[in-house]
Amino acid sequence: MTTLTIDPRRVLGDLDRRVFGGFVEHLGRCIYGGLYEEGSPLSDGRGFRTDVLDLLKELRLSVLRWPGGNFVSNYHWQDGIGPKGSRPIRPDLAWGGTEPNRFGSDEFIEYCAELGAEPYFCLNMGSGSLEEALAWVEYCNDNRGTYWADRRRQGGHGAPYGVPWWGLGNEIYGPWQVGALSAEEYVAEATRWARAIRMIDPGAKLVSCGELGWTDWDAKVIDGLASLVDLHSLHLYTGSEDYWTNVLTPHAAERAITTTAAMLQRAAYNHGLEQPPRIVYDEWNVWFRNMTGALEERYVFADALAVGTYLNIFVRHCAWVKMANLAQMVNAIAPIVTTPDKAVVQPTYYPFLLHSQGHLDLAVDVFVEGPTVGAPGEYLSRWPYRVDDLGPFNLVDAAATLDQARRRLAVTLVNRSEEPERAEVVLRRGSFAGTARVRCVTGTGRPSAVDGVEEADLDDATVSTRDAQVVVELPARSFTLVEAGLQGA
């Protein structure tokens, strides 16, 4: 038995729906043959795969990051505007092959509008220039009669796009990145870029390029750029064939969040800032099997449990994590896989779906009492992120939110146990009103209609409540969303 005690008065913070964001990059079949496929009978007149659009709309993505990723460090945005027949084909230095530039800024903005998601552009701080970056901001956001704003109008887009989010480069610390810099070099360059971008668009929200959250790079970049940016980015990929390593290593994100938050607070104090920047996890996922080529990872249900745990962590730490972008959305390490005639979902689709559809406005503390598990002594993973010093961990990982009126409750539960577990949700204030809706996802091991993709089962049921208590039966290795009305909370 696991008991989860929730006091609606113990609010952790406002949950920003931008934590349910995505990321798409020109990598493998993510864009071409994924969300965009000209000439396909499944695509509309714009080239957008409608089956993929429908699946992404179900996820209620709040924000979408583009065009990279590693790809952005050699991407020149002007190649992707104007008549498609005259757009140049360029070499892709990040992933190999070539880039036809059929999907560019205008197409991406239209795709975001179709999804109802905010656009988040990442700037080329590798082979790109400040002049090129300023031109991109002008093209997207300027309403004056200037050259690049007029180029946008000539393409049939009269009103400014109002792109709010601009990333100051991607993983510039890494030798795999075109134009990699030291932390000191990056701070100097990003300072120039940030000040200039704010001159052309004072409302631009800027994101500094972070690493893992606990490195010297993060410390130097936060101290140097905290006064100029709105968010500091972190990236984290985990995964292992070892079950317990796979489902527990996402807790490395908790170390990163608490460490980064401390550095942000320190920088705010030292620089006299009213508020420190917050954190964006603009790349996160389970990824360890296919490390080269098109990165077409095939997920099992243990990976879905890891994804559910990541999202629980972001909800619990919503006071600091204000955006997160699942990397990526289609085909490349993605919850959606396409063939020429269909699109199907992988097991990792479901925890994102239920989190995004279920969670509400205010994150509240959940006190979990029940069986625990220690971290594996040996990490059988290509990623060197250890969490053995953070355990033991509850077998049932939980996060909870309320609406502003405190009339509705949502709880997400990851049962990592290899046995069924009974979960008793107890309110410290108020009582449940009526029955609770319980949506539970479990793995099946069955193959789907696409080679290598596994199916999952989504069960939707109601359970009775009693005063301040509801009991939910959690299958072994399962992800569950509980939704219920409250009174007197």
C-alpha cells in the first residue's frame, strides 16, 4: 500500500503549461516525411501530414522549439523563405546529408498556429552572425517598413509573427557543435547578441545556452548572462536496457533543477536582480539505442515510465521550470512514428498525453509513504548520470495539481514496481465530490501496425470516493492519471 497525502494549502507554485512543449529539428524524418510531406495523400495543401497534426493536437502542445538542436549551428534562415522552387539546397553539417529548405520560418509559424503552440526559435551562434540573427528577428516581429519586414509581407504574411522566444545558440559548449565556444567566449558573444536583439525587439524573451545544470559551464554562463536572459536552458537524455536504471535516472533532473536554481539565485543576488531567470528543459527524453543516423528509437513501456517521471518532476518543480520541450516529436526519438500510409504512437506518447490533458493550474505537495527502491549499484547506461546518492526512491512517483478555485484535483502516478500497488489518496483539507476518473496506461508487448513499434493499453474508468479518500489500484509498471472534484478545500 502507498499512501499519498495532499494538503491543498501546500502550493508549490503556478504550473506553466509551457512545460508541455515540444521540439522538432531537421534530423532524419522528423520534418521531411514526418510532420511535413509534400505530395503525400495524407498531407494537406501546405504539405502538413494531417494524421500527425491530429496526434500532436491531442497532446495540446503549448510551445514548439525549432529548427535545432545541432542542426541550427549551420542553418541560415534566409535559405528557407521565398518561393520554394528557388530555395537553395545546402549541406547539413550536423547530421549529414542535405537540407532542401522546403520547410522554413513561414511554414513553421503556420504549423505552430495550427497546433495553437507558441513558436520558440533557436539562433545560429555557430556559423551564423549577429547581423543574420537581427534580420531574423526583424523578419518575424517588426511591423515597420523595413527591408526584412517587407520581405515577410511580400511572402503574403502582412502581420508580424510575434515570435516570443529566442534561444542564444544550442549546446555551444560541445565539440560536436559547429562553432563551439568556451564558456567565457560564449558569455561575451551572447552578451552582444542579447543587447542587440533587445534593441530591435524589447519584448523578446531570451534563453541562455546551459548544459546539464551542475557544470562549470552552467555556473559561468549563469553568472555572466543572468541579467540579460529570461530562461536558462538545460538538456538531459537518459536511458538504459537495465529496467531500474532506465526508470530511475530521470531523477538526475531533480539534482540539475536544485543546483541550477541555487546558481540563479546567487547570480540574482550578486547582480541586484529583482527576479532570477528561470529554467527551461528545452531538450529532454529517453534516448540510448539509436545514437547515429536518423535516431529512430523504438520505445518500450519502461521508457514511458521514465517520461512520466520526468513530467512529474517538472510539475513538482514548477516554481523553477517554466518550459520543457520533449525532443523530438516525430520519427526521431519521438512518440509518433510515420510510414507513407499511416502514423502510429509509441508508448511514450501516453504519459505526455495524460499529463497535458489532466494537469491544472497549481502544483501542490504530495507526501508519499510506501515501498521504496534504491538506485542500481552499477549504471548500465551510455549516459554518465548517477542518482544513487539521491535515493531511495518511492516505487510510486507522484505529482498533483489543483485548479485556481480548488474545485478539481489531478494526480499523476508512475508505478515503477514490478508488482501491482494499491494507492490511497488522502486529502488533509476538504473532501472529494462524487466519483473519480482514472485513466491508466500499461504496456502490452504487442506489435502495432508499424514495424518495431509496441502498443500500449489505455483504460478509462471511474472509482468511488469516500469523504477525503480515494483508493486506486495501480497495475505493475503503469502510468495513471486520477481526476476528481473537490469540496471544502
